[in-house]
Amino acid sequence: GALKVESLKDPVLSGILRLLQRAGSEPTILEAADHSLVLGIARIQGPNWYSITVYPREVVDKVAMNAVRNVVLSGAAALLAELLLLAWIVRRQISRPLRHLQRATAAIETGDAPAVLSTPRDDELGRLSDSFNRMALAVQSQVKSLGERESYLRLLIDTLAEGLVVRERNLRLLDFNDAALDLYGVTREQATAVTASGDPVRYGIRQFRADGSEYGPNEL
């Protein structure tokens, strides 16, 4: 026989029937008017029956919230892993080479021989390291050349038979050669000694200008 839903006077079944009447031939999901139920409706071809799956709304919401929470947690974990990987890449590929370059630059500034930077990379930092290495080698070569020239001039000055005294423009004593020290009968330490006030110590050294005039006692 046929069962008429209206005769049961069940509001839940009546509401499901009304939703069923709105459903088409394609599977669909509908929500009850009071939002308490969620229905999955699918038409069965042939006998023209309908398969109806009913879920309480709170169950569906709980499942949906669990799914959202899992997606958010998975996304947060993936983002954290990506950030950690990015930080490691930045530290390894950028920060560490820059620190090496900074230490090598500080070594040049203090006059020490800088370590040769590794340049296996074919990017901007690799080219910067290669340029720094060439500059460092040029600086080392120049410093070595200046040192050799200074040693040669020092040897040349010290072997002069004439006494030589070197002064700055403000007449501050800079250096003596050995002949000047022998001439004045003083040591290098005595010639460059200063008093507590910062004035040069006098050892009876008479010194003359290029025009032959002698420096006064207050000029030296």
C-alpha cells in the first residue's frame, strides 16, 4: 500500500517531504527550514525512488570544524616548515657569506692578510666575493711593494755618509739616519725623546735652515 506522510502528522517527515519535492533529478544537499537537519538526496533511476540521508546539523558542523581545524593546522605546520627552510637558506646562502666578507674587510682595515673567500657560486654574491679576492690580492701586492720600497729607502738613508734629520711641517722630529746620530753623539731613543710636557728633549743639537740660518731654541 501507499503511506501518506501527511497522515503521520510528523513535522520532521513533512519538512523532508517538502525538501524532496524541491529536489531535482541530480543528487543534491539541502538544509531543513529550521537549520536542524542536513539532507543528502539522490534519485534512483527506474523505480523513481529517492535515497535520503539525514544528518543532524550539529554533527555536520562538528565534522566541518574538525576538517577546517585540520586544514589550518596542516597549513600552519607547512608554513612554519617553509619559513624555517627559508631562514636556513638565507643564513647559508646570504648571511654566512656576508659575515665572511665583513671579517675579510676588517682584516684588510687592520692591516692583516685577509683569507681568500670561496667563490663557487654563480650569482651576485659569488661575483662580489671574486671581485673582493682580486681587490685583496691587489692591496696585498701594493702593501708588499710599499714595504719593500720603504725598506730600500731606509737602507739607502741609513747608509748615507751625511747626517739626515727628517721633520714634519710643524718641525716635529720624525727620524734620524745613523750618520746624524753619530754626528750629534746621541741614540735614536734620545733623539726622539720628549719631556713630560711633550716638548723634544734638547741634546745640544744645532740645526740649520736651507738658507743657512740656524733654528732658534724656541723653534725646535
